Amino acid sequence: MSDDLALIQTVDFFTPIVDDPYAFGQIAAANALSDIYAMGGIPKTAMNLVAFPLKTMDISVLRQIIQGGLDKMTEADVVLIGGHSIEDSELKYGLSVTGFIHPSRVLTKKTIRQGDMLILTKPLGTGIVNTAIKGGLATSAVIETTIRLMATLNRRAAEIMSDFAVSACTDITGFGLLGHLAEMAAGSGFGMTIYASMLPVIPEAREYAAMGLVPAGAYKNREFREKMVTFGPRVDRVMQDISFDPQTSGGLLISIPGPQADALMAGLKDNGISHAAIIGEVTDAPEHIVMI
């Protein structure tokens, strides 16, 4: 818009992944806001996107969803300025979000550099846990923990990383960790080494994955990107499935020069982002990911 102001616009919406309407509204809003944070920007305004089965569902459900989204927007200091709704056979909710950033500070996913360390700010496994929830196998404690993770804004992590010379950033959503890593590597001229033992994972997700509770999206992600990935002999199928697991409102994946990685990690931990972990590094390999 000017030499010192750029506009960011993004949109995201989806069908319910939890039974609680208020929690669904919070998760959908946090997920939509995340793209702005991943670019290093500050979200300012939002508009609701709603598809609602008015003939088969009580309007009170919609009120709870909208309230959940509004409360999350309020937490993010984002103003809701309107929206659009239609009647549909399937419930859907999300946001169109507008944010701002200085043009020279825009972060993209394609600018990784050799020697960067890779930091992930939220644990993996939400897709697997949500599959267990749909199957009636998840405990109330696991459901509560997972909802809290998905509803947590990436705002504080983005604020902390703004103090560092971050090379690239993206957020982990439907393509899973390895899908988004592949996006960063493709066309960059660099490869990546990922340390399976360092990945933060929701503990119960390992158990559910071992039981075969892996969403269809994980298999689609594997099929699409498996040619770019090599697994070491000690990386079992459970960890592979978790690494391809489609996430909802996942964490930020930050590529930062190696000498700054420990300081960024300290800042994240000091601000309560306890799951943050260094998960790997950018190498001079030709656009390929090795998980060991």
C-alpha cells in the first residue's frame, strides 16, 4: 500500500472437528488467523464465513460457534466487521482475515537457507486424536488438551520471532509436518534433516496411531510427498504417520539461522510455549527431506 505498509489477506473455513460448538468457533478462528502470524504480520479485521443447516440444527448452535470465534478474535485484538452466511446441508465456519506488515519484513515459506535450524511451536497429532474422538476412543482429558492446543493462537510465538532474523516461516495445517516441510524445500535448492526423536507429539497420538486411527488425509499427504522423503531405518511407521498427519490450527514452523536458534527457543519457552522444539536443520542436499 506504501513503502512501509503492506496488506495481507487470507481466508480459511472448515467443517466441525469437535462436538462443542463454542470450541469449534475458537479453533476455526485461531486457524484462520494463523496464516497472518506465519507471514510475520498483525491481523486487524475479520469477516465471518458461515454455512448452516437451518432446517436440521438449532440456531443456538450457530450462536455458540460465532461467540467462540468472536472471543478468539477479541483475544487477538482483531475487529469483526461483518461476514456472510448461507443455508447449507453441512455446517461450516471460518474467517476472512486482513492484516498488516512492513513490506521488508514479510516472511514466506520459500526462503530457507543452508545452516538454518527448524523450530516447531506446537505438538503434532491433532488429526489422529480427532480421528480417535470421532471413533469414541479418546478420553475427556485428551479431548480437552487437544482442543486447548488447537484453540491457542500463534500470536505470542509470532511476536517473539519478530525479534529475530527469521529466514522463513509457515504454519502446520492440512498437509502435515512433512507436507509443509516439502513445500519449504521445493524450489529452494536445499534439503532438510529432521530428527524424529525431537518432534513434539501429543502422547496419546502415538497410541492411537499404533491402533490404526490415522485419518485419510495422512495417507493422501504421504502419497503426494513421499518421493521427497527418506526415512531412516529406526523411524517406525507410527512416527511416519504422525509426521504426515493433517493438523488443524497447528504451530509455526520457523527456519532461523543456527546461531540464533537457542535464543529463540529460550524466548519461546520463557513465554509459556512449552512444546517448542528444534526438530531439524536445513542442509545442502538437493531439495530432499531425510528423517532420522
